[in-house]
Amino acid sequence: MASAAQAKYHIGFKPETIKLFELRNVSTCLQYLLPTLESLPPTFSLLDVGCGPGSITFDLARHFPRATIIGVDQSAEVIQRNRASVEVLAPGTRVEFRQGDLLRPESFLTPDEIGGFDVVHEHTTLICIPHNEPVLRQMKLLAKPRGGIVACRDGDTQSQVLWPPCPENAALQERIYRTNGLETQTGRQLIRKALEAGFRRDQITASASVLSTITAPERRAYAGSMLDILADENSEYRRAAARFGYTDEQVDVLRENMQRFIDAEDAWRLLICTEIICRLDDGERDAGS
Ligand SMILES: C[S@@+](CC[C@H](N)C(=O)[O-])C[C@H]1O[C@@H](n2cnc3c(N)ncnc32)[C@H](O)[C@@H]1O
């Protein structure tokens, strides 16, 4: 079984993908969590696991400049890039970035920090981790045992619908997820995963929202990122297509679908995103672990 540390993030960080991620911020992705964060003392601490290019992490720091916000990612490349941008994107805040595997927290946190966060947050990280059963339990252990919060928002990949339809792209994505040990139904199972991690049902608040990609810049960001990935023969998508015996013509169809999605003024992408806020109460760890 590939551990999270061994697994390579299958999307990668091409420039167009980073542009797509830059559309993510507190307003577009964290509406479900914002009231909870606003109710905390302004000096709260938050760990953003799998922060990637950090657009959400930076925006959290700008919203809550007195809070200690730590972004962690296994990719040294994005962490280096994020560190270099702190002074420009979140000056005067208490944001920092560390490299590490969230399943091995001792590699990036001090013993005091483990179990010391007011909030442990992930945004679309769970769906990128093969065999992700241990992730929520780990996040729970990183939060304060009394009153700590674990918050997750993940796309339910299999719920994605595109107009005009692109069944060939969906089929390849499903096969890549399956062969990499990734799930395309993580979103709909968030409550189940939280229960398995030891949260009681009454500690879990769940909600959902829809990621809607409509405008020309949004369509270009999404499909442009896919075109960038499909243009690179070394990308996980192209390597997987080669392994599955795709012909050049079949790869061309994948590209044409994405180009049509950019060009068609009636194009629309919809993806269900599920959200949970799990709040630990006093003495919970003794009862729940
Ligand atoms: C889809 S990206 C999400 C990035 C960011 N949270 C956002 O929504 O913009 C998933 C991120 O999780 C990171 N990741 C995957 N497995 C990880 C692990 N075991 N430990 C730390 N980061 C991990 C990847 O490197 C990638 O940056």
C-alpha cells in the first residue's frame, strides 16, 4: 500500500494549475468555516494541512492577522514558493509555511505543537491522499483535545458534471484515481470518515456547496490547467493514458474536449463540495480514542 509520504501528488504544480488554485480563497472556499473562525479569540492557531500554493492559507492570514496560521505541504517546491511570497501576499501577519507529511507530524511540528492547534483544516487534501483512512484521525490528534476543531472541505470528484459533456476525460480521471488508490467519492463520505476517526455524530456539523465554473476566466483556469497537464508527456495523466494504451487520437479527444469547454459560451462545470466542522469537547479524547 502506498503511504501518503510515498505518493506523488497526481495533479502537480504546473503554472496553469497554480493559476487555477489562485481562485481559491476564504470567500470562495471557506464560507462554511468563516463564522466559526470569527467566533474564536483573534490569536487562535490554525494548521492548514496540504496547503499547496497557499492561496487559502494567505487569505486566512490576511483575514486574521493576529492568528498563528501554519501551512504545511509535502511538496518542497510549493513551500519554498509560498515562503518567498509571505512579505508580498500577507505582510504583517503571523503566517508561516513548513514542509512535511501530515501523517508524520513530528517531522514538521514540535512536541508542544502536536495537539495544540485550535483549528486543523484541510481543503481538497483528503481527495489527493491514497488510502486516506488515517488522515482525519491524524488531524484530530493535532487539534487541542479540549475545544479543538477539525475542518474539512472536499470535492466529491465523481459528482462532477460538465457541459458540453466530456465523458472521455471523466473516464480517464476515474481510472487514474482508482489505480492510484484515490477515491472519487470522498466528499459524500466525509461524515463517515469523521465518525471512523473517533468523532461523535453530535460533534460534527456538515454542509455542502457547489463549485460552479461558468465565466470565461474560470473556464480557462480549469480547462487550461488540464490542457497544460495533457501537453506534458511526463505528467501523471499522460503517463497513465500511455499505460492504459490510449492512442494519440484518444489523447487528442481529451484535449479537444477541454478546448471546447473553454470556447463554448454555454459551458458549465459543477462539482459538489462537502464540508464538515468537528468540534472536540472537554474530556473527549479519553472517551473517543
Ligand atoms: C488539491 S491540493 C490542495 C491545495 C490547497 N489546500 C488548496 O485547496 O488550494 C492537495 C495538496 O495536498 C498535498 N498533500 C498530499 N498529500 C500530503 C501529505 N501526506 N502531507 C502533506 N501534504 C500533502 C499536495 O502536495 C497538494 O499540495
